[in-house]
Amino acid sequence: METILSSLEFIFMASLLLWRLTSADTPNMTDCEPKQCGNSTISYPFWINDQQPSYCGYSTLEISCSSSGKPVLVQSYDSAYYIKQLFYQNNSALLGDNIVDIITGNCSTPQFNVSLSFGPFVISNTNKLMKFFWNCATTPKLSSDFYSYSCGTNKSYVQIQNYTQGDSEDNKINCSISTVPFLGSNGGTVNQYLSLMKEGFLVTWTVASCSDCKASNGQCGFNSSNSMFMCICADGTYAMTCPDNPKQGSRARLEAGLLGSLGGAFFLVMVFLIFFKLRRNYNTQENIEKLLEQYGSLAPRRYKYSELKKITKSFRDKLGKGGFGTVYKGKQPDGRMVAVKFLHNSTSNGEEFLNEVVSIGRTSHVNVVSLLGFCIEGSKRALVYEYMSNSEVYFPHWIYDRVAEGSKIEACDVTNETEEIARKMALVGFWCTQTIPANRPSMGRVVEMLERSLSELELPPKPYLQSVDAISVQSMDSTAPSSNSEPSDGLR
């Protein structure tokens, strides 16, 4: 039941996903037109989350327009960075840091590094770098101009250097160090560090070019499902530019849409086929459980496939193989030896198979191997018999062959005078021990058969379950009584 529910849940989710994909709106170029946020014009590769759909830009360049008109970069740490100014012509922007902006007072040491770890950004080498030394155990020896200021009982120091300048001397300084990049385009000295670091810092970004798409009267966008640039046009989306001939483009879009629809229809058909198959299997399983309850103690033991695999040591000892199945030798946990016959290409459904199993399970005779149990899991069918070597049963078999061939059975004190009586008793005995219960005669018929002459008696079918070493690996269907035929009465 849990397997059915899990499968149905998967089918439902897959269908829902397909519906979402096929019913999603086609990107609209008007949605991606530039928007204003404060004094900044926001367009590709950026997008404003509450004003534009996500396909208007890169997912990592999502903008939230604050109430004060700041374009905040949502993906930055704590959403601390915001855009001060955009320069689309050279793919760069001046960024500010909300946390740096609120630093005030004499003890103004940012105890963190201002850096970038998201999106397609790189901090520009045009910047300068403000380096702070604080919590110093001794006075540091700095190689260039620096400014010192008191911060509690210890002094702190700030130094300005080029952004690309190395920091090989830092490991010789016994201080905590933090860095803040800033543009520094307005000049200023180190003692003005508080206002300088609030200027912001310059970053550049690298994304797919939008110029060709714009030149073809399209709007630039980004397909997050395949991480590819797309050009949004009046008649749909394209890889790089809008087509010169809109009709040709529309035809291509129509063909793509038809192919997508056919693919979606095929997927739905497959989903429904799987659903009906699962439902049918579930109904069959329910019917099997009901039949097992009805048969009660008459039904042989039901084995799990995993149990049979363990009993046969992963099907290691094969006793025989035929067109309909393979027989393996096994050992049960209690030490009893068994033979497990796995049926191939069984045409019976679960209910028919169970009825046949119960019918065979009622058979209990000295010349018939006892059925101990069965397995039915999905398409797997198996029968578990007690294991008997050939020597334990080939005597009844020997008598049957002698009677069938018309040979004498001069054994066990049988003489010429008693030959006919012995043959008659053997024939009646074989009728009474038929594998299929419906083929066995009643006691009244047995008396009648014994009163008839030998020539009036019909040779019964040879029992197919003789010993494990000679189990006939034939289909269960061939051994079950047919509803369209009547059993023989043993008389010609």
C-alpha cells in the first residue's frame, strides 16, 4: 500500500510539474523594461523582485527597492550592500555598505572585512584599500603614512594603500587587521578615513552581452532553468537576437510549441498508463489478501521473495531448468531441505495462481512431493516443495512405467497368476493418488473399477510431482483443473 501511495504521489508531482511548465506564461518583453528605484535605473542584468519577474535578470543580481529608494542587493550578506551608482556602459557599479554607513564616533573601527562572495562581481583594482590595525599588543611598524586614534585603553591605526598592494608585512604585526575598499576619487587624507570609507567601492561584473538583443528591438533576460541568456522578443524568446522576419520566428515558435505539446501529451499518456497498472496491481493484491483470509489454514505458507533468496543462498544450487521455470535447492532456518521452483512466463493472474496453489497444497500422498508454500510478489511466482531424492520415490514410478509399457511386474511376490490383479490394483492406486484432487475417483467408483476387467480400465496420467530431482518445470496452468473439461472416471 505504501509503495502504491508513493508511486501515486510521484505521478501527481510529475504531472503538477509538467502543468506548471506548460502553463507558465511566455516571457513578456514589456515586463523587463527598465524600472526606477530612487535615482537609479534598474535593467538587465539586475531586476527588482517586487516589480519584475525573475527572468528579467540574473538570480544573484536581485534588487529590493527600499522605502528610502536604495537598490539593495538581496543576495549580499545580511543584504548589507546597495547600489550607489550604475555604469552600464562599462559593466560597473559603485556599491555602498549599510553597516559601514552607520559607523560613527571616535572609536570608528570596522572589525570586519568588506568583500564580495556572490554574483558575477569583482572588486575593481581602481579602488584604494583602507587597512585598520586594532587591538594591538605593541605599536606596529607601518611602512607608509598612517593615522592613529584612541579606542579604549589601546590605540588603533589606519593606513591607506593601493588595492593591489601586497600585505606581506602584515604577518609581522601583532594586531587584529580589517580592510575596507573605497573609491577615493575625491582625494582626502588618512585622518579623514571615516568619510572616505563611506564613499563606497567600485565593482565590475561579467555577463552575457545585451547589445545585440537590444539592437534587434528585444529585451534581455536570463533563463534560470538552463543558466543561459535569452532575448525576449514580441513573438517569444530567442537565444541571442530577435528574428528579422517575425512571421518566420512565429512559425518556429509554433513548431516548438507543437513539439512541446506532443511531448507533454505523450508524458501524460505514460503517467495514466502507469497509474492504471499500479491500480490494477493494487486491486489484485487486495483480492489475494481476501482469498488468503477465506482459505485460512488450507492455504500453504506464503514466502517473501527475500526469504526465498536467503533460503536458496541467492539461487546457488540449481536442480533443473525447463521452458517454464527453474528449480533450486534450499535450506530453511529450521534445517529442513526444500526445493524452490520459480515459474517463468506464468499466464495466470494472482487469484488464479493462489487457487491452483491451494488445490495442489491439498495433495498429500506418498508418491507426491508435498507443497510447503508459495511466493507471489508482483510478477514473481514461486512454489516451495519438500526436498526428496530420487531414491525415496522412483519405485511407484518404476511400477507405472512397467504397467504403461505392458511389461511384466514380477517383483514383490507377484506371479503369473496374480499379474492381472497386481496391474489392476496399480492402476486404481495411481488413479487414487492423482496430483489434482478433481481427477481422483470416489470410493464407489473405486469399487466399480476393481470389479471390472483390466482391459476396461484407463491408464491414468503420470503424476508430474515425483521427486525434486525430476520436478517438471511446467506451467501451473497445465496442471490445474479446467472449468471447460470434466475429469476422467478411470474407465474406458
